[in-house]
Amino acid sequence: MVRDATSGPSTKTAQVAPPPGYPARHRSSAPGSAHPPRWEVGQTAARTRSPASALTGEGAHDFARTRGTLVVGLEDAARFEQVFTAERLYVRGTTAKGSVDWMHVDRAGVKAERILKAPGNDPEFLLRQMLMGVRYRRLAAKDVDGVSATRYPGELTHAALALGMSPEARKKVDQMRDMTGGTIPATADVWLDRRGRLMRVRLQMDLEGMLLSTATLSPSGLGEPVQVRVPADAVEAETSSLV
């Protein structure tokens, strides 16, 4: 059973400044919502002896009101439905071991456990990491999903890579930084259309021959209505259950 939490279009815009280095005419805020099925979040990791894995999802998200929905799949192994509100994250899903009914946790309490893997698959987290990038520069425009968009490549700071991590995960990332000579090779690429709207964000860490991790967010349908239905029968769970 679910109940309708919001309906109708969002009249607000996301209060997120673009990365440093954008020209002044690109400094307008992006619209606050993206409507399904047009944005996707993807994660590809582990270019080691193990095969790569891909976590992909799509849904609708109102970035101004920090709420939305997401359907996430880990290839054929698992599928989860997620609902984000300002305070909580709701999840239910199916894995090889069985199904999980709706449960919820404090959204702020979910911590990142791996590099470029957003805690709880939160799409807003990726934008916060993007804004912590440095040395963005402007390149030529290219076609992104049929729209001309200018690319701004930059570098991700260590603080961005370690953002929101649990103490254990942060310790491992700090050790990795020391092993790589003080800097983990990680980049951020941002594409903006002619109106300064965000078309795509791609964050990537590439340890050649060891590990490749990429997170991509491709919003579209900006400004369209976003509807969120909050599960009324969800039970409270341990935060670690949803990481």
C-alpha cells in the first residue's frame, strides 16, 4: 500500500552552482526535476581478475525538493525499487535469495562504502561530488542525446572521492591515496546545453590495470512533474541493510 506524497510540477529550481570555471553565461541553476524514464545512474567497477559489474537505474527526481523514485538493477542478480524523501530512503526488492518488503532508514545516515558508489544510490550525491571538482575547463560542444552540449572536464579531489564515507571506507581510500603517490586518478566530466542546463555528468576513477569505476548521471525531461508515493507500510531497518 502506498500513499501519494506529492503531485504536479515542481515550481522550484535546484540551488546547485555549476563547477568553477564555467563561463558566466552558464551560471543559471538547472531545473529542479527530471521525469522518467529519461535519466539513468550507472556504476561499472572492478577491472581486475574479476568480471566487471554494472549497476544501472532510472526514475524521476525533484532535486529542488530532494525527493524522487529510482528502480535499480544489478544485471540479472537483483532489482530494487527506491523512494527518496527529504528525511528517509525507502527500499524493496528481489535478489537471488528472495524478496525484501518495503523498509526505510534515515537518509542522512546512509554512508558511502566504495569509491564513486553513491550511498543508497542517491543521485543528488553525485552532483555534490561534481561540485567539489577542480580545474574545470571548457571544450568544444558535442551531441548529447540529440542536443548540442559543451563539455567541461575537471579533476575530482580526494575530499570528493571520500565524501560521506564510513570511517572504515575512508581509511581504505586514504591508504589508496598513499599507495598512488598522494593522488587517486579521478576525473569529472560535465556537459551543459546552450541554456546552461545539465545534460550529463560522468565521474571516473581509473587505476590502470587494477580498477575502473565510473558513475554517470544523465538527466532529461527537466522541469516536468515528479510524483512520489511513499510506502505506508514500510518498516524501519538498520542503515547497513540498505547500503
